[in-house]
Amino acid sequence: MSYQKITSELKNLTNEAKAKILSGFFKTGKGQYGEGDKFLGITVPEQRTIAKKYYENASFVDLQKMLENKIHEYRLTALLILVYKYEKSKDEKLQKQIYNFYLKNLKHINNWDLVDVTTPNIVGDYLTKNPEKKNILYKLVKSKNLWERRVAILATFRLIREKQFEDTLKISEILLTDKHDLIHKAVGWMLREMGKRDIKPLVKFLDQCASTMPRTMLRYAIEKFPEEMRQYYLKMTK
């Protein structure tokens, strides 16, 4: 019965004015990256509160139904429940089950917030603990699906926090020629996060690749650099 309870609580929080704003913000118009997505206008903190309330009792069947729904907040709340289930569990078998369930449902993880808020916590954490399975990132990064490519780079956020930079650098290099702005931003963001932990590998990467990087990607990567250093790399781009 968790599905009915969760979705009922979400519906009760509907805010039509916010829903309209979110529909524009997440590009739901025809031909845009979020085409067809429906919003109720619920804030992320409100969704987190509901996810924390139900994560213990919500079944995978409940979550599957939520993920298959067109309503964006149903999918995000389901993913937040998965994150809480994963983080609270000490059972490696359950964590593996959650990881596999997440990968099985990638087609429903189809907007940038859905990826960003959950991929590092589940995919990233699982691969940190099971590095022999990291080949999945190199399959996803070559996908024609925008969101699967974003999952590949965002999963490395957890590795970055452990000061493991190799996969971030390899995947960033693969994505240098990606055409989508949302990938440029994601790669630049991860490179910047890497640079916060250790600037040396970032500088080495930029010295090799800055001249061919999309400008948005470069701007994100060097955002925290001193101005003189920023200008040096910006002048390397076309």
C-alpha cells in the first residue's frame, strides 16, 4: 500500500504555480531534453521528508510503479527512497540489489536532477566498493542516451571524494567531443570537484585538453582558479 500513501501525500503538496515554473526550468517543451515530463510543483526538501518517512516500507514494486510514472516528483521521490534504503543498509546483498534495480531503470532517470541527486550515492558508492565492476561506466559513457552519459560522469563524484581521479579523467576525455551542453556542464563540474581535492591532475588535464574543450566545460572546470590562471586557460580555447 506504500505506493498509494506516498503518491497521495505528494498530490496533496501540489503547487500549480511552481509546477509551471519547473516545467519551464526543466525544459519539458516539444523537442527539449525534458519533453513530456509532468510536474506537481513540489520542492526537493518536501520530497526528502516523504522519502525518509517511507523508505523502510516501500517495496521495489512500489518504486517501480513510481519510476514508470510521467510525474517527475514521483520518480525523484522513488529515487530518494532508494538512496535512503541504500545508505541505511549494512547488507551488501541489498545494496547490490538496489544498484542493479537502479541500472535497470535508467530509462526512467531522465532529467539532470534525477541523475545528480542520486547517481553518486548509489552507482558511485557501489563502484567505489566494487571497483572490478567499473566497466559499466565505460559502456554508459558511449551511450546515445544523454542521461546515461551523465550517469557515467556523475558516478565518479563518489570516487573523487575518495581522491580516486583516474576514472573521472578518462571519462572526461571521452566526453570532450560530446555535443550536449548538459554533458559539458557535468564534466566541468566533476573536474572542478577533482581540482578542489588536488589541483595537479586538473592542471595536467587542462594543459593537454583545454584547447579542445567546449568552452562551457572549461569555464566550469576553472571556476575556482585565480583570475590570471583562468584567463590563461580561456585564451587556449577557440
